[in-house]
Amino acid sequence: MKEECGVAGVIIHDPAPPTNIVAFKLYYALYALQHRGQDSTGIVVFDGTKPRSIKRMGLVSEAYSRDTLQDIVGYVGVGHVRNATYGTQSIENCQPFVLNFKGGVIAISHNGNLVNSAELKDELESEGRIFTTALDAEIIGLLLVKELLKLEPVDAIRAVMRRIIGSYALTIMINGDLYAVRDPIGNKPICYGEIEGGYAAVSESVALDTIKGKLIRDLKPGEIMIFKKTGEVESIMTTDDNFAAHCVFEYIYLARPDSIIDGQLVYAARERIGNELAREHPADADIVSPVPDSGIAAAIGYSRESEIKYLEGLMKNRYIGRTFILPHQEMREMAVRLKMNTIGENLKDRSVVLVDDSVVRGTTSRRIVDMIKDAGAKEVHLRVASPPIIAPCYLGIDMPTRAELIATHKTIDGICAAVNADTIGYLSADGLVKAIGIDKSRLCLGCINELYPVPIPGEKCYCDKQSKMDDFVPVEEEKKVE
């Protein structure tokens, strides 16, 4: 499983009687996190006696109604939005995952990917466990139940964390208390804040903004936050926090630009990325135009640094989802045609700097460049707000294999020709790290430099926490991978 999802958890202190406020808060939080997953969504709320849930395929706006949410009463709950990988688009794989066991009930929402899931699944099946989903959340849930039969919840969660390897941001409801958990490398984002009458833990701070919450902070790598129904809040650290591998792609593409992740406003980071891109790859052009929406902030930064006029040449249809996370090539190509239209008057007879967040397969870039040239642009200088992506992600992003990644088998000049641009310039890895504002020793750049923070068969790992990481050197921009 390789997912890019969003999680949320809400708890209200000592409600009397149980209220549907939690369900509505989760609904609005998930609405704000819709960009993190568009295939399915779910909400589970607990009133002290039994869980009530809604799980649906599709968007948040399609899955819930005022009438259904009115009936979901309780004081604590968790929610989820999911991007399904090919072959897993079914209601059975909709989260949160709920388990009733001898000691009570748990519900789990998970964002990330366990790299040792097959090993753990084999172990659980050998013990007679029967799996009903393809979710890592089910593996985590079954492991957690085993530990809860003999340990208190915090110790049970710690025991599970010692077993699972990979990335995970979790919101967990255990018998009426809410737990938020971040993996020991801090790869997936999760933060918490105060809301009226309680607390919420969510993947991105924009979800807190939406429900009128106040961001307190991001969870630290390896941290467990406990939110009791009595109002008590406790933090448990399972690591020394000296090591982190925050996902660099959150700042390039995944997160909403108005989110604050690990202390950085994503919009500001993307604007700085554009500044660096302009310094590294200047162009003689009439206008700077973004590929909307994820290229907008970088294009503004490029325009300001280069003093070339910013002017939109593409208009996005806001009702089309991200082509990057659609599962079939044919669907992606059709989505591109539906997704954007050119503004001919802004492009005609002009030399254009086109700023995009990344080039993955190259098929979308080629189609966009062709659209701009067909609209009358004299030249298209493609500027990419990330280094070449040369390796897959094993930690939760539904990214293509090496065979599908254009940068693994073409040189920079080859990519330029393939996408039909007049020139192309990729941001360097050092420029990206500088713009993000987080030390490279605390970022995961595996898709860029083929070095991963956890052991993965067949891949290089820099996972020794005591290492000075001298070998953590980004791949040079011109590198060709055979």
C-alpha cells in the first residue's frame, strides 16, 4: 500500500449530553484536507457506549449530509480521507478502521506506509488473524489489540511503534480517549490545536483553521499525544527527537499552501523555491506563468526575483482533482484536457517562463507545453520547482516506479526534448533545501537522491541515527540513471 491520506481527530471535554458537534467538526476538518485524498472518506464517533460511523466512496461533500451527521453523536471521534492505489478502491478499504475487542473499541486513521507490512501480516495470519482490508491501518489495529490485552494504552501504542517500520501519522480513539501519533522519523505531518471545548489533531493546520481552532504545534518525531475526555493533555516521547526525515514533497506539492508544517508556512517556502529557481535558471522571457495551482507560489517567487511580469496563461477548472494521484494513465490524460484551458491573449506572441512544481512522468508537462504553444506562445521555458525525481517513494506517496519516471532514463536535455520545451531548468537539491528552511539532515529526499531514512530491500539507507550523515549528498542535477 502506498497512500497519501489525511487524518483528523476531535475530542470535546465532558459533554452532557453527547453531541453531534464532533461529527460536524470532523466533517469540516476533512473538507479542508480533501486535497490529501479524494477516493473515500470516513468518520467514526464514540459516545461512551458504542461507535457510530459513516464511510463512503468519493469526496467529502458527496459522502455526508446534514441529516446523517445530526445522528452521529458522541464526544470523541476520528476521520479520514484516502487516495486509493490501483486495485484498492473499495468501501472495505475506507478508513477509519474499527475494531471491537475484549477490552473495548478502537478506531484508527492512518496516513503513511509501512515498509514491513507484508512481514507483519504474515505473522498475524500465522496466529489465526483474518484480514478484511488491504490497509496498513488494519495491521496496526490488530497489533494494538494484542498489546491492549496486556498493557495500558500508551504502553500498547509504544509497543506497536517498536514493531512497525515506515511512515505514519495516526489519530486513534481508544475507549473514549483520543491519541495522536507521529512516526519516529516525522515523515508524515500531524499537528494539534485547541478548539472550543476540546482539542483536535489533524494532518495539516488548515483543518484547524477551518474549525476555528488554534494551532499549538506539530507533533515531534516519535511523539504520542494523549487527549483525555477529562480535558487532560499529555505528551509521551518515544525517541530523542535528534533524527527526522520530513517528507520534502509536502513542501513541493502535497500540502495546501496555507498550511504550516514543522514550523514552515508552505506558501512562503514555495515562494522562496521560486526565488532560488530564478537565481539558478534565469530566462529571457516576457512573462512568468504558473501551472495552477501548485506552481502559483513558486511562479510568484520567480517573477519577483527575476523582475519578469507575472501573468497567468492557464486557467484551472476547479472541479477536477489532481492528475498526479489518479490511478490510470488514460484517466490522467483525460483529466489534463478537462483540468486547464489556455488564456490565449496572455500567451500570444510572448516568450513564457512556465513554472511547475515537478515533472513526474512527463506526459502532463508535454501536453501543457503543447497547449501553450498552440495558443500562440513564441517560446516556452519550463522551470521546475524541484530536482529531478529519479526514484519511487516507499513512505506513502502514490508515485510511479523508476521505469515510469522520466528523469530515471533521460538526461536533462532529453527531458526538455520530450516535453517539447525550448529550455528546461530544475531546482537543485541544495536550492530546494535552502528554500524550505529545514536542515537537509531532517528531510527525506529519497525520491531525489535515492537515500531513504528506513531500511528498504534493494535501496540505500542512511538510517543510522548516530551517523553524521556524511553520505547524505543530493544527486547532482545532471545525473542520468541508467
